[in-house]
Amino acid sequence: MPWRVDERTCIGCSVCTDASPEVFWLDEDAGFARVKAPSAPEDRPDCREAGRGCPVEAISFTEREEGGETEEES
Ligand code: SF4
């Protein structure tokens, strides 16, 4: 999952959901943000703004699943 929120670190401040509401949403019951569009491009401006704006650096982007050979055959 490329775009990711560390649920243990997130404080539910909603900076990311304000910056990029199409990609992040705030699970108010759980008290932290979740990703609803994890495959959004890394260079998407609103996602980068969300990542920069997060006060606890809970947002990360990884190229692919850790340890997985996830390339699809075509
Ligand atoms: S900006 Fe960071 S701390 Fe705030 S809700 Fe988003 S992930 Fe959580």
C-alpha cells in the first residue's frame, strides 16, 4: 500500500484530510486518519502537502508492499 498512515502515531488532527480529502479521511470513531486512495501517485501535490503538513510525520509513501513481489503479469 503506497500511501500509508501510521495509526499508532496519528493524532487525528485532520491536516491531511483537509489537504487531500480524496485520498485521506478521518475515522472519527477510531481517532486517526485512514487512506482511501492508497494508489494515488507519489507526486500528487495534495498528497505531498498532506505529508508535509502532518505534525507527527505519520504519513509515508512506499513504492510497493514490503517484501512482496507485487508486479503484475501482463
Ligand atoms: S495530518 Fe498526520 S496526525 Fe493529522 S490526521 Fe493526518 S496523519 Fe493524522
